Amino acid sequence: MIQEFLKTRTFTEDLCKPLELEDFVIQPIEFVSPTKWHLAHTSWFFEVFILTKFSKEYELYREDYPYLFNSYYQTKGERIMKTDRGNLSRPLLQEVFNYRSYVTSALVNLLKSNTNYNELLSIVEIGIHHEKQHQELILMDIKYCFGHNPLFPIYEKSFDEQSFQEKNKNWHSIKEGLYRIGHYGKGFCYDNETKAHQVFLQEFEIRDGLVTNQEFLEFIENGGYKDSLLWHAEAWDWIHAENINHPMYWQKKETGWFEFTLGGLKPLNLDHILSHVSYYEAAAFAYWKGYRLPTEFEWEIAQDKFDWGKRWEWTESAYTPYPNYKKEAGAIGEYNSKFMVNQKVLRGGSALTSSDHTSETYRNFFHPHMRWHQSGVRLTK
């Protein structure tokens, strides 16, 4: 556990190496958080949820940090508004790194000395995966900041967003029947993956190849964004209110289509996997093709039929609790349960996701209009 903790903490800081000082504090829109805030918030999680609970000798690094770096945990006290995270020019970046070192050292010492291992290790494991979630968010947020900068800064030329896939588009049949859904057995999972239960599924087919840029460009050129019959009413209002007519990070220039990546602005590669579309766009495209999106249950029981993990994949399922779900007491119970409304489930992972973080039962979730995460589309019929 100590090795995994230190590896995770180090990797977060490694992600920051390509950044310049000014990059750490920008927050161009509410749902994007500054990298400096991510660095501090992940330390706050270990400090408030673990160190102050399990170590009698532990002293907060600073008394005002819980107010500055709490995210949404109501039971852990007051916090600054999310829109104000970009206003934190102080504490200085170096002070935040000092805070990280302080917390890292204290937690390692606690793990070496504590004998109440079961509860402690359980929460440390959650904290490790919490930080891995924020590692992905750091890349998502930096990409949004750079992708909306007219200079289109490069995060790292060699960064591989794993956009290419083999050109197989085979369909796999799944028989009608009862199937077990959710996490069971050993290994880490979040509480929203339980309890394991049975669902009945009709017979269906699912495609092993994710939708490509070529396929989605055909949708655009065929007037997909202009045909109201393809869209949910809420989605139709959204694309007009926000002037949406192509995926996020696509640009139409005189010389053709371009796509912004963490490696810079590049000509659109038609063979690459589609990225950064909302549920609204994913559903409209699937309907235009004569298909639909899979439910999260169809995705889960078919996941051994295809190569997943290159894109978070939109599903048709609402993010709701499983049967017999019971949220944890206290602040840990706020981790997932409070978001089980008005959101869609995504499955899989992406090129921005940290290693050893996702599984076939992992449930990601976003509001249907969001698309700054690296989302893609898998077709079902």
C-alpha cells in the first residue's frame, strides 16, 4: 500500500512537469479546476479523511487549507465556491508542493506504525483512486485550457492519446437472459458498483470498433446537426443555445478539419477514434446510423468481446443506485451517492485515465451535455 501510495503521489507531480508557472492557476470555466487546486485537494483528502482521524499527533499543515481545498463534502465544513478556485494566487505553488510533501510523509509514517489496518487501508485505497481520478482531471482540464487558448499551447508533443484502432467493425451477438451485474469478489471497487445483482437483457448485438472521426464527419456533412428529428428536445435546445456543430476540439479551416490534442493542433485523422462528444451528440449520431447506444448492463456483460479503455463510452443508462445499494456513513458516503440524479453512465476508461484504475464494473458519470472528458461512442442494435 505504501508503494502504491508513493507511486500515485509521484505520478501526479510528474504530470505537472510540462507546465509553466502560469498554467497552474487558470480556470476559464466553472467545471475546470486549476492544476494547483488539484494538487492541494488530493492532499486535503488524505489529511482530512485519514491523518486527522487515525493519527493523534497529526497537526493540520495550515488551519485554513480545509476551507480552501474541500470540494463538495458538506459534512467536512465550509469551502470556497468552485468558481473561485482560479482566484487562489496564494498560497504559492511551491507552498502547495510543500503541503503535498508534508502530507505524504505523515501518511507513510502512519502506515508504518498503525495497527488498525483494515479500516485504515480501506480509506487509503479510496484516497489513492481518488487521486488517480484527479490525475485524469488534470489532463482534461489542461487540455480544455490549452484547447481554448488561441495560441494552442502544446502540453507534450509525445503525449499519446491512443487515438488509433484497428479497422474491424464486427458485431457480436449476446443472447437473451439473466446476467449478473456489479462488483463481486476481491479487489477494489467504489460503492456505486454494488450490490452485485441480476438483470434481464433482451438479445442484442454490439460493435467491437468504436466510432471513428470519419464516421462522425459523415454525420456532420449529412446535416446531422441540422436535423431536429435526430435529437432529444433538450439536446436540440442545447446545440442551438451553445452553437454546437462539431465535437469539442475540432476546427474547420480553409485547408480542412483540424483537431486539438495534448500534442498540439493537428490535421484531423479520419481513422482515429472519435473523442469529446456529449451524450446528446452520441445519441443523435447512433440514431442517424440506425442504431443506438448500449445500456451500461449490456456494455458490462459484453465487455470481453471488444477492446475497451481507449475512450469513456456513453451508455443509455441513467446514473442511479443499484438494488440494495447502501451508502457509507459520514463524508465518505458523499463520494458518489449525492450525484445519482440527472446524469448518464459512461463505461471503460480513456487514454487520459491512470493505470490500474478502471475495471469492467467501474461506473463513471457526467451530465449529458458535458464533453471535456475523453468520451467516445460504441454502437448497439
